[in-house]
Amino acid sequence: MSFIYNQPLKSLNTFGIEAKATRFAVFGSVATLVDLLKQATPETILILGGGSNLLFTKDFEGTVLKNEITGITLEKETTDHYFLKAGAGEVWHKLVMHCVAHNYQGIENLALIPGCVGAAPMQNIGAYGVELKDIFHELEAVEISTGRLHVFDLKACAFGYRESAFKNELKNKFIITSVTLRLNKKPVYNTSYGNIAAQLEADETGELSMRAIANAVIAIRSSKLPDPEKIGNAGSFFKNPEIGLEQFSELKKVYPNIVGHETGSSKMKVAAGWLIEQAGWKGKTFDNYGVHKNQALVLVNYGGASGKDILELSQKIIVSIRSQFNIELVREVNIY
Ligand code: FAD
Ligand code: NAP
């Protein structure tokens, strides 16, 4: 397996940022990956899935390895569950639609999230009241320093809100090669979140099913979010911050419409999009980049912007939210 040198990355990241990788290769199996690792410097490896959760601010001076391990296999069935194993290079939405087609239930609220299966555990992807952890069984990952394959169960992944061990203590140490999901035989639908119920009512069939929920999520997402094929973006740029109940009630006196949801840890998760909109950033455009007009959490590249421009804009937003609300926004997008 040989490397490509000075590989352009523009078509490999959904922000559409121009950058180059010093060395680049694609792997379609664990064996090829292990072989490539022997030829690369461990400290300067970037694993690329769909490139939908990262921002290049400069050329990547190292080795970019693109994961193309495919395959979806039903590993086993129990009375209540299906255990489905997917290669880390599978497209996430394709996996969701595979489950919908076979009635492997629990994943349907996560329809239309861009990217690959292998990146899903990185930030415990979540949407519409469901997170990966809710349907996760285990994953396999190759240790970069040894080339050995390890298995991580739910506990070992230490999933949190848009967090996992792989973003923290295990950062840059493992490459995820497969993910096994545990899906329901007896459906437990989750339709309480946002406007899913309203969207379902608009569904002419009137039935409650995995497909109806997936269709509702797809319809809502398509109406609200910019399509990266048309406008460069990486989804939500920031995480929703969690603040104490006391701080939230103080803010509520000044901003009666502030959007917050209580979390299990007696904290309030504040909608970062609402904060950014209140601070006047929604729809702001600077040359060829800015804040999306419909969703203030999404920073966009209208074409030709640099990663540095977008990073600087995100920093200005962080400072502005700190000064107006005394809340610290944290970037969700991975910066390179
Ligand atoms: P990449 O961007 O390629 O990689 C992201 C990070 O993970 C990088 O640090 C990379 O090195 C690392 N990585 C990737 N694959 C592996 C691997 N196999 N092993 C080890 N490390 C790896 N996210 C949500 O959680 N919920 C949403 O609803 C959501 N909606 C989005 C909507 C839009 C329009 C967009 C553009 C993005 C959205 N995202 C959402 C963010 C993004 O789609 C997810 O985080 C997705 O899981 C990223 O997958 P990817 O393959 O593109 O990862
Ligand atoms: P929304 O429905 O307008 O809601 C705004 C925020 O309030 C969301 O961020 C959500 O937090 C929170 N929220 C809403 N209803 C909630 C409830 N019943 N319980 C707890 N929290 C609630 O959000 P949106 O921007 O259109 O996104 C819809 C869903 O898709 C959200 O889950 C969002 O996370 C996900 N999404 C994620 C990305 C990304 O890149 N990460 C991009 C687009 C959409 P949560 O974000 O914690 O759910």
C-alpha cells in the first residue's frame, strides 16, 4: 500500500476548506490499516471519515488515513435484541436506512446525520432525544502504537453529552474499525422531542413506525439545516453549554425567552443557538463566510473562506457570549 503526497483535502471535508495532507492513504481493511501504521509517525496521524465534524485551519503536516472499511452484518439475535456490526467506513445514514428496512429499532431518530459509522462514537452522536450510547453494544479499534485490535464496551467508551473516551484520555490513541449496535425487536419509539410529533401528524399514512419517524426527522432536518453539498458547514459548531440552575434562573429574569432543558445532573442545558442569535450573530456574513441565517449554531463557508477565518469568527462568538451571558461556549467541531 503506497501513499499519495500533497493530497488536496477540499472535497474530503464538508466545510469545503482548501488544505493539503503531506501524506494520504485509504484503507478498506484492518490488515491494510495495520500495514499503513507501520509506515506512519503515530503523533501525526489523522483518521478521516466523512470530514463532517472538522475544520482545517492549515495544511495537515502528517498522514491522513481515510477509513473505507465497509460491511453490515447481523451478528446475533436474542429474544429482545438484534446485534448489528458495521464497518467504520460505512455511511452512517445508510446504516440507519438499513435498520429501517429490517425493523431493527432504536436508531431512527439519528437519520440524516452526515459522516461515517467510525466517527459516531467519537462524540456520541445525538439528535432528537437519542444518542449513540442508547443503542451501542461495543466497538473494535486498532491501537496506533501497537497495531493491536481492542474491544471497547459501553462503559469503556465513557460516553457523555457529545463526549467519549476517544475525545479525551484515549485521543489519538485508537482507530475505530467497527461498531456493533444493539437494536430493539419490540419498538420503543421516541417522539417527544421538538416537533417530531407535529411532523408525524402531517404524515398522510398516520402510522407510527420506524420509517415514519425517520421520514419526520429527515423532513425537519432538511428544512432547517444547510446541505453541505450546497453550503460548506460542519453542523453545530458549538456544544450546548450546561449551567447551574441558579445562573439559569438569574438569566431567565433578564431573558424570559431563554431556551434551556434540565439535565439529569440538576443543571440546565442552554440552547447555544438561542444565545448566539440573541447576541446578534444569526445570519451575519463576512465576505465568503458567516453564521447561517436559519440556524445560528452553524458556521458556514459560502465558498473560498479559509479555516482560519471561520476559527476567528468562532472565537469572536465565544467572547461575545461570555461577555453578554457569562457562559463559556465550547467548540464541538474538531480543529486541525
Ligand atoms: P470526521 O469529520 O471525518 O471526523 C471527526 C473526528 O473523528 C476527527 O477528529 C477524526 O479524526 C475522528 N475520527 C473519524 N473517524 C474515526 C475513526 N474511525 N477512528 C478514530 N477517530 C475517527 N453530529 C451529531 O452528533 N448530531 C447531529 O445531529 C449532527 N448533525 C449534523 C448536520 C450537518 C449538516 C453536519 C455537516 C454535521 C452534523 N453533525 C452532527 C456532525 C457530524 O456529522 C458527526 O459528528 C459525524 O459523526 C462525523 O462523522 P465523520 O465521519 O464526518 O467524521
Ligand atoms: P432544536 O430542536 O431547535 O432544539 C434546540 C436545542 O434545544 C437543541 O440543541 C436541543 O439540545 C435542545 N432541546 C430541544 N428539545 C429538547 C428536549 N425535548 N429535551 C432536551 N433538549 C432539547 O434543535 P436543532 O438545532 O433543530 O437540532 C435538532 C436536533 O438535531 C438536536 O438534537 C441537535 O443536537 C441535532 N443536531 C446536531 C447537529 C450537530 O452538528 N451536532 C447539527 C444539527 C442538528 P440537543 O442538541 O442536546 O438535542
